[in-house]
Amino acid sequence: MAAKCSACGFHYKREPGYFIGAMYVSYVMCVAMMMPLVLYCMLSGVPMSVACLVGFAQTTLLSPLIFRYSRGLWIALDLVLSPIEPRDFGVNRYY
């Protein structure tokens, strides 16, 4: 992921450990994508071991793909809760 926006210069990493919250967003996204498949497997009579294996495979394959999206959602949520300040566009001391 880029360190800052190429158009406006906004620094994505605002402080050390900033993206730890993105892990929670990623977890919620993985569960939301996995649940329909697992529910389908459970309702159609597929053995639970197969449903768990399919859910694990799906999560393993999708986690790297949603990594950037979870970071983007985390930044959007953070910007809603704490608006941009002029210091967010300047030189960041954490790089």
C-alpha cells in the first residue's frame, strides 16, 4: 500500500499501529463472506467437516484479497470520526 495519496499527499499511516483496527474490519468482512456458504452447506445436508473445510479454504483465499479494502474502510471510518487536519498532509515523522 502506498505511504501517501499521489493526488493530495494525505498520509495513510497517521500514527504507529494505526492499521490494527483494520484487522477487525478484515475479520468482519471474512465472516460476512464465509457465512452464506457455510449456511448453505449446513442447510443442504453437507457434513459439518466439509462445510468447515470449505469455509477455511474460502477465508484463506479471500483474506489477502480484502486486505487493502479493509484498510480503506478503516481509513474511511477514521476520517468520519476524526476529520483531516492540516498536519495529515505535511511531513510525517513516522516514515
